[in-house]
Amino acid sequence: MRIGRSLKKSKEKPTTNHIQVNNLSDEVNENVARLKNELGHSSDLSVRMIESPHHKSVQAAVIHLDGLADDNIINENIVDPLIQWFKDNNQILTEIDERASHILTVSQLTVKESWQGFMSAVLTGDTAVLLNGSTKAFIASTKKQPTRAITEPTSQTVIRGPKDSFTENLRTNTSLIRARIQNPDVRLESLKVGSVTQTDIGIMYIQGIADESIVKEVKERVKGIDIDGVLESNYIEELIRDDSATIFPLLLNTERPDAVVGNLLEGRVAIIIQGTPFVLIVPAIFSQFFQSPEDYYQNQYISSFLRLLRFGAFFLSMYASAIYLALITHHQGLIPTTLLVSLMAQRENVPFPAIVEMLVMEMAFEILREAGIRMPRAIGPAVSIVGALILGEAAVEAGFVGAAVVIIVAISAISSFTLPNTSLVNVTRGIRFMLMLISAFIGLYGILLFTLCIWLHMSSLRSFGVPYFAPFAPFRFKEQKDGFIRFPLPSLLKKPSRK
């Protein structure tokens, strides 16, 4: 997967005696000229030249990109102290090197001696201070990345529990996690992915709880990514998952900090990506996609009932339409006589085969669902709900479909919304259409055969070495306390094994 390969880097380099390819020059003007040339004389590049009142030559240059750096910090903690120091002192050239950490009153100050390190610091929002006679660049931490306020999750509705969610800023997201786990064993390792975008990636885990082999594997896979740009977490997800051909999600994504913290406490690893509010969690197993953080915020019996309801709705969403087609087309003898007579009476004036009317209604509901998502929020829900009601009623009255088909399609669509994670919702939509086509031609035998193939495929899947069906296959009796049902919290304190 390659993005933006048509981009070409400028090969023009100033040819002077002082400038080396990988080193900074000891002349401020030459460094500034080279920087402007490599950035194409970009209009957002800000260079403030500071001269000593005792000497005519330029003594220092303060360099940053407008919009990425905090102007208040630059003016108060960098420019003003430098001007005051030059005013009060008659020293020139490198005399200031040893005093830089005392003059520049910023929270974090580092030194870069390579051109690449200097460029990278400026492009990420830090401010570089160059001094005449020195081949060092003093990098002051002045990042001010634009970010939105912390709001409620948009894709995972909260009834009871914390109502904050991740944002597009990586540091904001890590702070939300650290605020909940105030433990020195929390580890955060930073990487950059994308040869062009240089996107910041954070790998977070709890040392002593997380499996070291899984942590090592996550680091190696992320470091091995070769791509030009990362715009969303799915870029990372597709490139590091075990099986790229499967339709099932092998990594869990969430925008809820409490969900990430809960998984970290269970020994998993979180992958945080700059620019997206969705954090990836590895390894992921099938039963995780039916669990919600709210399962642990309410009574165990209510939580167990709701979790079983989700499992039932998952199968109902996939199989309801297919079973109806199989029965009405190939196995009418399995339908009670009274119900069969009613169904046949409904289909008496329908000119299409059962598979055609089912596909037409399914596609109509899918179109309405997509339209409701893409339309403006003010009118989207109203259009989708009203459109579905009007369309279903009009289709039945016109004789295009039977009333039973509308009911079955509506049940399938509504059942899919009970799942806490949208990744699995999309899986049910795809499998539903495949099951309908097979059941229309082979009947219940086709459904059983396709189901067997799906379960065999899922049994072969692994997420970072962990079986996808764990702890059901391989079956571990002691780890069934948080599978189909939730046991009391005291019995869940022991971390389940991941091997």
C-alpha cells in the first residue's frame, strides 16, 4: 500500500564551504538560506533574526512554523531573554552555548547537531535557535497542535460510565489514560510511521501485566511498516494484523479511554495514532466485540443478560433473512400450516421470486442506512426512519414485496445495532448477503455448510499469536467467567492467560 509516490523531494542544495549534507553550518545566514530553499520558501516559515547591539553581525535566529508553535512561549521565553542577554553582554559567537539552558526559559530544551534532526524539530512544531559560530541547534519545546475539546463518544454511546472520549491529539489521549492509571509501570514508547507524514505512534502497555512477547511483536510490526502516510488507525490495522484476507476484525478499536484502560489491565497493548480518536487494542479475541465497558458498571445479572442478548442478536442479524428464504423456497413443510397459508396469501400478488424481493428490501435498507449516516445530522435520522417506514409500507401496498419480508429485513437491521463495536456490525452485513444467496439455491443445507466453513475459518484465525476463539477454542474452563456471561467482579481480578 503506497500513497503519494508521485511526490518528489527537492535535490537542490546550497554549495558553500561551511555547509555539509548532514551537518549544520556555523553561519546562521547559511543555515537559514538552506532551510528556506528546502521548504520552498514556504509562507508559514517564521525566522526572527536577533543582532547584538555591540556587533553588526547577526548573532542568533529563532525559527518556527506559524500555527504549530505557541507564539506566547516563543516571545516570552525565547526572543525576550535572547534580546536581553545580547543587550547586557558583549560576548559573541560560542560564549552563549554554555549558558543557553539558563537563558532560554522553556520546559524542555534539547540540542541537535544534524540537519535532519533540526528539520524534524521545526516541522513538528518546536522552535530552533541557531547561533553564529556554533554548529548546534537549540530546540525548544513550543508545540501547539490544534485540537478539539474532549467530548462524549460519538460511535459508542455511554449510558452509565465516563463520558469523555479520545481526540485527534496523541498527547491528550495518553493523558486520559495516565489519569486513570497512576502507576509507574505504565510504559509508553513513541515511533514515527510514514516516510512523508512522519505520524507519531504511541505503544502503551503495563509492564509486568502485558505479555513481553506480544509487546515485542507489536513493536516489530509497527516498525516494519513501509508507507508514505498514515491518516487513520485503519492504515496501521491493515498492515500489522495476522491475516489480511479475512473479513473479521483482528484488532479492536475504541474511542473510550475507560475501554482502553480495562484492556491494559488485562494485559493487552494499546496503539495510539496521532490524528485519529480511535485507539487500537491488541490482541483481540472474538468475544471482546460483544463486551462493553458498561457491562462492569452495573449488576452482573443485567450485564450477563445483555451480553447474551448481543450474541443472540448477532446470529439473528446474519441468519434471519437466510432462514426465511430457505423455508419459503425449499422447506415449506417445516412451516406451520396456518403460518404457511398466511405467507402464501401475502406473496400471491408479488411478481418476483422470494430471493429477489428479499435482496431488493435489503438493498433499500442499506441505502437508507448509508444515507442517514452521510446526510447532515439535523435531518439524517429523520430521513432514515421516515424513509424506511414509508418505503416499507408503500412497497407492501404496491405488491412488490410481502409484509413478512419487511418484518424480517427490519429485524435483521435492528439486531445489528445491538453490537457495541461497529467493526462486527459490518461483518454481519456482508455475511448476511452471502447466506441469503446460498439459502435461495441450496436451502438449509447451504446455510449449514456455509456456517461450518465460517466457523472453521474463524478457528484458524489468530491475533498476535492468540487464538481468535479463546477461551472457547481451545476451551479453558477457568476463563469462562467473562465469556458469554459476566461473573461477579471479585472473581475476575485474576488476569486470564494469553497463550
